[in-house]
Amino acid sequence: MKYVFRITSIIITFILSFLLLTITFVDDTLLEESSYFKTAEEIIDSLNANIQINNAKYFKAGWAKTNITPPYKLPLAGYGARNGVYVSEVHDSVWVRGFVFDDGYKKYAVITLDALIVPPAVTNKLQLLLPEIGYDLSRIYMSATHTHCSVGGWGDSWIGHQFAGEFNEQIVNDIANSIILTIKKSEKELSHAKIGFGSYHAGRFVRNRLVGNKGTTDPWFRIIKIQKEDGSIGIITSFAAHATVFSHRQMKYSRDYPGALVDSLEKINNIKIAAFCAGAVGSHSPNINGSDNYEKISNLSWELFSLANENINSIQIKSVKSMGSLLFDIPLREAHLRISTKLRIRPWVFNKLIEQSKVYLSLLKIGDIILVGTPCDFSGELVNNIEFNAKQNNYDIMITSFNGGYIGYITNDKWYDLKEYETFTMNWFGPYNGSYFIYLINNLIAIFI
């Protein structure tokens, strides 16, 4: 009997010790009282004193694209339900699309990938490669189309494996090298240009998948139009609906509706390249009818194409008087991967599950247009406040997700305690981040105004 009691005591002690080592309470310290928020305030104050935006000598633009469909087998990234199964075939090829802008002082690049995200491992590789061609990460603005049917193998961690399958360093190197190649090709096409912005209501094609009609959406289909002196046009588009028309049952490479959209746009006279950046896709999914997923993609891309085709010629282009960029490393609360409303896994455990990611906001000012890149699935419910403030100062804004870091979902704070995928499973850094990101973005934009 004593032996049984001793064994039982040892087991209980082991379980309690394990729980104490791996589980702790959620930190619900108010945003303004948190140390990371105070650190952010200090950094922003310093930036306000030191950032200068120079007048442009001129404005030149060039663009190019590179096919990144791998000739070797990879898992298909996008859905954990695929369990890392490898791609069966190519439905349509995946690409890097790029734009280079030159203001006479510096060159800047906008890059978008036909991929689930811009993988953090690719960002780490680019930090080594960019100086070799005269750039650094602060002048490279990145986003992804967020198709859930593109290359996997880029996540070297347990969580990365869930979404992208078994790690393969070759695809990391190939994507990074393709981005460098696209920048070089774009530079060869530089010539004098002007730029314009348009936004068009497409609210009936997007829905709030998190809380339905209880929440809001970002309904705008946004277009940046770059026109060279020879009349050739490049456009950068953005929309907030997740590129998830295809489900986990699709096992072919596909760019989903963003691919069909840019393909159709590139058939318009004088449009030489069209790119798509996932907008504030957090909480948002496509709302479109069709007999099957292929028809839904066709219908959604056609509706957005029609909006662009009807309005592209009326977008007023202007000379660019100033440019600038900013990379802001985001101070964050400790990791909060929750197991209940009040309990979370300790940060050291979370850090074992995920690869380390550079966490930053990226801003690019091109004349009266400001692009804001976020390291997350950024919720469309948060856009209105930011856009309102920008428009008050006569700036147009395009907010995009997946800028090269990744920290999960950033959603409206009032939904934080909902036990849903976006707000519970994928909300990795605690409460109040919706308000925090609005604060950061508004204050960083103010530096450019």
C-alpha cells in the first residue's frame, strides 16, 4: 500500500510540476499600462524627431514578374486539414510580381507573392541578399495574395508544418532569389511615370466570417495605377476577401480568385502588369455564388475586373513629389497561446512550436498614397479608423497583410474572448492588439504627413 501511495505521489508531483512549467495565466494588463506599449511610444517619439521625407528629384517606375512554380515536389500550403500532402499537379502557375520606384535618391520595391504568406524564412534570407543589390528590408514592401493553394515547405517549425507541410530549404532559397531577380528585372524597365489611386465599393462580395452581421467589413476594392510616359500601365490591387474559394480538397497549385483577376486585368489595353495584395483579410471571406468553386472564382474575379475596367481610365494620375519608407519593429506582449479564457501556454513553450519571425510594420509613401504592410491576418474591421484619419489629411491608404513576418490574427478587441479560430486559436499575443495596431499605424502615418 505504501508503494502504491508513493508511486501515486510521484505521478501527481510530476503532473503538477509539468503544469506549472508549461501553463500560466493570461496577462490582461491594460494596453496603456503595458511595458511594450510604453516602449512603442518612446520609439515613435524618437522617429518623429528623426525621420525626414525628401522631395523627389523625379519619379521613375519599372515592373516585372517571375514564375516561381517549382519543378520539384512540395506540400501544398494553406490548410492544416491537408496533413502535409504533396501537390498533385499545376492548375495555374504561381508568380512573384514586382515594382521598383526611383525618386532620384533611393529605390524602393513592392513585391507580392502568389503564396499563403511571405514566409519569415524568406524574409531572413532577403536580409542577407538585399544589400548585395543596394537595398535593405526597410525599402522592400511585401505582401502575398494569400492563396491557400500555393507552395509549401517553407515553415521550419511545428506550427509551420501544420500549414505548409514538411520543411524544404530549397523553396525558401528559390523564393528569395526570385524576388531578387524580379527587382533586378524591374530596374531595367525604369522610366518616368505618374501615379494615381482609386477605391470602389465591392461590399456585396465580402462577408464577415467571424461574427456575420454583428461585425463590419472593409468593402473597398483598391487600385494603385502607375502610368509611364509611353502610356504603359502597371496596377497594384487589394481586396479584403480571403483567397479561400478553393477548399482543402483542392490539391493543385492555384492562385485562386486573385490569379484569375490579374490575368484578366493584364488583357486590358496598355496594362502591362497587374498585381494583387491581400488586404485586411482577417475576419473576411469571399461572398460569391457559383455552381462549383471554379465558377465562383470566375464570378468573383469577373466582378472585380469589371470594377477596374470601368474605372481605370478615370483614375487621375499625379506627379510624385516625395517618397519615403519606414520599417517599425513592433514591441509585443509575451506570447498568449490560450488553452482557456484565463490560461495560456507559457511563452517558452510557444516559442518552441513556432519559428522566430521578424515582427514589423512596413510603410511606403508614394506621393499622396501610403501603403501599410502588417505581419498578420489583419482584420478588415480595423481599417475604417485608420483610413478616416488618413483621408482627413488628404492621403489615400492601402493596408495589406503578410509583409514578411507573421504573428497570427489581429482582430477587433471586442471579440477577443470568442472561442473561434481567429480570436482564440490564432490570436497569439494577448488582448488589446486591435487597438494597439490602430494606434501604431495612425502614429506612424502621422510621421509621413
